[in-house]
Amino acid sequence: MGTSGSNRGSRRGLVPTWVADPVSQPPAAPPPAQPTPTPATHGSSTPPGRPQPQPQPLPPPPAPVPLPTLPAPSSGASLSSARSDFTHAARAQGGAGRSLRRGVGKYVRAVGGARAASRIMGPSKSVSAGIGGLFSNVADAGAAAALRPFNLESMAGQPVSVVFAALADVLCPAGGTIDEAIARDAMLAVAAELTTGTDLPLDALPLPALDAIFLGTIARSIEAKLINELGTRSIKLPEDIQAVQRIEQELHSFVEGSVRDAFNNSGQILRGLPQADIDHLVDAIYERSFEVLRILGENS
């Protein structure tokens, strides 16, 4: 109390003066140096004049875990070359198909490959799987039973284009995200195509026709995705409406052929296929279709 912490005091300490110093023994070695005591703070349990206990060092932080590599974003400079090919195809008087194929192949590579391209088509795959399940049930149990889960059983006798338009409101209602709008537009485009052909009730459609509608929805959704990614604010389409229609037809033929090949190579049919198997089939069709588009694009 009241003394400096650096004062070591007398060498004799508290030994009485009448005790003689030992003469026959060498002097003791000085005590080891002690750390400078830290004054006790208020509320500390350590007595004044004694060094505070030193805090234990914290263990080193764990090594950072590397983040997984994500596919390249489907926008910006990574798609500039694909967009350039689409623009060239729109302006070309001949050979537009080659530029279209190259552009689509570059798009698939830019987003990270066929699997990544399929993964970003989530809403469209969900809609396509719903349609596949509906058609599988139509072939087994009839239109009314197949439409009952969608509360559309009263439309069993309506033309398939009318049923499809109503089904679009159930599977992908208006006002959703861009990807959901792409799925909805694909369904409505197929419904419009059906009105120009044999627009029969669901019960009257043979299985190949159901397959064609199912695959047409998948193809239209892929086309709409490509146009949205590569065409919006990027492609300088010609003013000639016939040239625009020609580009759309060539893209449709290119994508539809890839989708049909992917389905045929799967060896599956919709009739009697459980919903879980239909979900896997839809995943496989999208991924294989994008892989075919990539290969054809690279070989163009």
C-alpha cells in the first residue's frame, strides 16, 4: 500500500538485525526477474502488487473453406459473343441457321454447361412435369380423373387448347417471375398451335399426340428462355417482319429437334409413368437437350 511496484526493498527483508549473516555459504543467486505487476483494478480479486494472470491465447481460426465454383451468370460480357451470333443470324439473308446454332452453343457454355442450363429452367421443368403427369393419367384413367387434382374436371370434354389455357392459370398464374412467365408463355404458345390443327378433347387424343404436346411445351420454354437471355435489349432484329418470323421458325426447329431426340433416346413413354419418374424424365430431357444444342453449336 502506497509503495512503488518497482521498489525491491532491503536485501535482508524482514530478518532481525541480531541474526548474523552466513559467512560460510556463497551468496544466493538473485531471484528471477518478475514481470512488472499491474495495479489491481476495482473489483479485481488479485491482491495489489502481484502480476495479473496473463490471458491464454485464443486458438487460431479454422482455415477458410473454399466456396464452390458457381456457373457464370447468364448476362453481361459472358454472353456477348452469343448475342453477336444471334444478331448476325437476324441480319443474314442466308446461313442464319449456322449463326443461331453457334449462338445457342455459346449460351450453354457461358452458363456453365448443360446441367447448369437445365437447373436454371426450374419453373419450366415444374410445369412440364405437371403436364406429363396429367397426360399419363389421361391415358390411364381418363380426362375427368386426370383433371380433378387441378379442379378442372368439368373441362374434360373441352378442346385441348381450351384445357391448356385454363391449366396455364393453375400451373403458372400471371404475375410471377420472369422464369414463371416463360413457362406460362410456352403453354399458351402450344395452346395456340393446337387451335390451328386437330383440336380434340383430351380423351380423344392418341398417346403420340399427348407426347407431342408435352415435348412442344418443353421446346417452347427453352426457346423463350434463349430469346429472353440473348434477345432482350441485345439483338438488333431487322424491321422486316418476315425475317423475324424466319429466325423464330429456325430456332424452333433447332430446339424442337433436340428435345425430341432427347425424349426418344430416353426410351420412356408417358402412359402409366409414376410422377416421380416423370420428374426425372423431365430433368433428363432438359439436360440432354441443352447438351445436344451445345454440341451442334460447336460443330457449326
